[in-house]
Amino acid sequence: MATIKGQNLRILLHQPASLVRPACIAAATSCTAHIALQLQDDSNKDDDNDWVQQEPVGVNWEVDVEALVVNDGEGGYTVDELIVGNEYDVKFSRTLGTMNRTTTNSRVNMTGTAILSDLTINAQVGNIATYTAKLTGNGELYQES
């Protein structure tokens, strides 16, 4: 079984109104895709046991990225280009090639539309500045084959 290294899973962004092709988050150090099923308690007085009955009511998703604050993203998105509240086409994808920025077909590839809901910049004296960004899914997340 072959393993996939972390640098080969990337988050790519694209603004729907833009003609520019999707680009990776520049200088990313980690990224996470999280998909969760929302459940609701469906228990009632007529149940014969003490177990809680759950009913699925929805699915939500988000992607998080941690990255270095850099002056030039060399074709990737930098913290300067991210705007909280903006909607982006998001792709969580397996990559390869120069700087791991070329997508390849994989069962891991997922795309959807998300809103940049949280942006935190960390600047500690004597350390490299970093930031974290959270993109919250707005609608379906599609798995590509």
C-alpha cells in the first residue's frame, strides 16, 4: 500500500468571478478537510429502551489551512489576498509537480463552494508569522473521481 505525504494534499482556491485559474494556498504548512453529519435526537416516550434515537438532518463541511505569511505567493494565494466573507470555489486535492501545485486524479479530490469564515494571523516576536484560515462549506461537497 502506497502512502500519500502531507505536501501532496493541498487546498486550492478560485474566486467565482475571477478568470484566474485555481491556485494553492501559498506556503501552507498543513490543511484539513472536515465533513460532519448533523444528527438530531429523535427519541420519544413510546421508545421501549433507554437508548437515544438519532436522525440525520444535514451534512456540513469545512477546510482549514495553516500557512506562513509571505511577501510573494509565487502564483498561490497569500494572506493579503484572502477576504473574510468572500465566497471561493474550494478544491481539496492530491497534487504533484513543481512545488506540489499540479492536481492529479484521486479519490481524495473534493470540490465545493465555501465562505472564508475565519482568518487568524499569528505574529510572535522572534518567530515566523503564520496564519490560519477556515473556509465553511456553502452547499454540497462533490467528490471527484
